[in-house]
Amino acid sequence: PGTAKSQMLKYAEKTAPRAVYSTGKGASAVGLTASVHKDPITKEWTLEGGALVLADRGVCLIDEFDKMNEQDRTSIHEAMEQQSISISKAGIVTSLQARCSVIAAANPIGGRYDSSCTFSENVELTDPILQRFDLLCVLQDTVDPVADERLANFVTKSHMRSVATSEYMRGIVQLPKEENQNAITGSGYLKAKIIPQELLRKYIQYARTNVKPVLRGNTFDQEKIASLYVALRKESATSGGVPIAVRHIESIMRLSEAHAKMHLREYVRDDDMDASISMMLNSFVTAQKFSVRRQLKRSFAKYISSGEDRAHLLLHILQEMMKNEQVYQTIRLRQRGQGKDKLETLEVPLNEFQGKARERRIYDVTDFCKGEAFREAGYILDVQRGVISRDSIS
């Protein structure tokens, strides 16, 4: 409690192009799936869709998920697994489409999450319903003086800037001007550039409508997913927590496609798969007991490609290119009858370096060229000329 779960769901409701919001106490099985009732005028049985049907090709948000009855929760099993709802009532036999994402928020037993227990022991949810969620995120209210101060300042400023909605809609008052988004806060943090919610909504709508990334066998490592699934199954059987099933492989595929879609790509790349694997592993590790989390992180570290590992690999590629360039320039100087001391600066084309990186399935070198390892090695990036330079080594 107190980690802004409901606020996050409300923000998702206003951001998603199509969203249906409901709460655990106010939702029943027929309210989520479909209901059949007799029309008072025609005396015929009519079918009305519930929240999952109305949210077709959208998002269904369920708050206070733990407050729902167990019979009502089991009614959404089919919708989350088959993306459809089968109806057989009052002579009506049909199937309704429920192709929607489900985001649910629940509180732990007793109102406080116990890190010494697994996720399934902290919540009153059965394994079949937990397996159907792609990701499980544990939000804990930890004591952090810096984060608490930043949160308190944000809440205070939001109340100071608030105006009456009715007066704002009628044009009587205007919203106060916002501060510079790139200004440094009182805590010394550089505020990130925030995307406006309306622009984010349009971007998501454009990506969902126009971008359909496909999975190609030569663009990602299939053996990595197979070995990860085997390791996850083994660890889930020994350490407890959330049981891993075949549907978690489908979850990795869906997450990688969504990651590629947000980058407006036509196919799923290796870095999209790495991002989905990282999210899946973080979800699995945080659902375990605190005593085994560190051991699990060490055992699954080989499946997560960190930025530091990529920086070392890119640095090695760049060093090899510079070494070859130095050998080539030395041979040319000898042919001209000049000494090696005439060689001052080495240059390699940026696009050639990017091509070498793509062969290792690293598609973006921008962050590396701006990083500390790049500067400490003595490299300089000339964007206008499109070359990377460095002083020659005698």
C-alpha cells in the first residue's frame, strides 16, 4: 500500500487508446466476461459484453485484484489464455473476442509484503492465475530519504498548481506555467525530459496501427531462449515462487515484439529479445525470497547483456580497427620512403565501425561513443566528417 498503484492504473487508462477500468469489489464474473438477460420489450434473450469484451484490442485495468472472489477470478482464465470468452446460456452458444491486455494491482496479505516469503505466499492468488500474467512486479515501500524528499516536493507542487476542473473547462482560470523540464531540482537531480501524455497516446496508437514486427530466425538467438527456459524451470522447482510454464516462452516473444513495436521496427532484433529476457528474469527473481535473490541473480547473469559488456566488446572492435589502420598507414609511409614517426593521427569511418558492431548484433553505438570508456581510451568522434580518430601509438 502507498506505492501509487491506482495512480499508475489511472494514468494507463488515460494513455491507452482503448481502456476499461474496474475494481475488484465492483467486478463480478459476468461483469468481466458477458451476461445474458431478457429484453423487457421484445422478451428475447440478449447478450451483453463485460469489461474484457469491451476492452477488445485495448487494455483492461483491474484494481484491488485480491478483493475479488475466487469464482470471479477463475472466469477470466479463458480470456487471458485464449483471448476469447465462450458463452453457453439461455440457448445462446457463441464466442466473443477478448483480445486485450490485463493490468491488475493487488495488495499483499496483511497490507505489508514479507520479503522472507515468496510472492505466492504473500498474495491470496492461485498459481493458475499468476502463470497467466507475463510479468509480476513487486512494489515495496522502502525508506529512501532522497526519493522521499523528491516525492514530497512533487506532491506539494502539484497541489500548489491545482485548479478547479469546472473553472478550467469554462476558461475562467488557466493552468500555471510549468517549470523548465531540464532544470536541476532542489535535490540536485537533472529532471528528465518528460513526454506529454497526449503525444505518448498518439505514438502508441501509431505504433499499434502501423507497425507489425515479425520474428526471424537469423535476428535473435533461439538457443538462448531454450536454455533460459530450462534453467528457469529447474530453479522454479527448487526455490519455489511462481511456477514457470510454456506460456512464459510466449510471454518473452510478446514482450520482444512489443519492444520492437515501440521502436517502430519491422522485425525483432537481438536487443529486443535481450530486453524481454531481462524483464522476465527481474520478474522471476523479485518474486522469490530475499535470501535466494542474490544467488539467482548470479546464476542468471549470463543471460542478461549489460551495457558494460557491450562497451568492452565495442572497445575491442574499435581497437582492432585502429590496429589494422595503423598497420596500413605504416606500410604506405614505407612505400613513400617516410618513417613511422610521420604517422600522427589514426581515423576509421563511423559507418564501418557500425557495420562491425551489427555483425556482433549491437545495433546502436551512440551511447558507447558518448560514454566514459570511449573518452578514456583516447578516441574522438567527429560527427560532421563521420570518423573516429585517435593519436597513433609508437
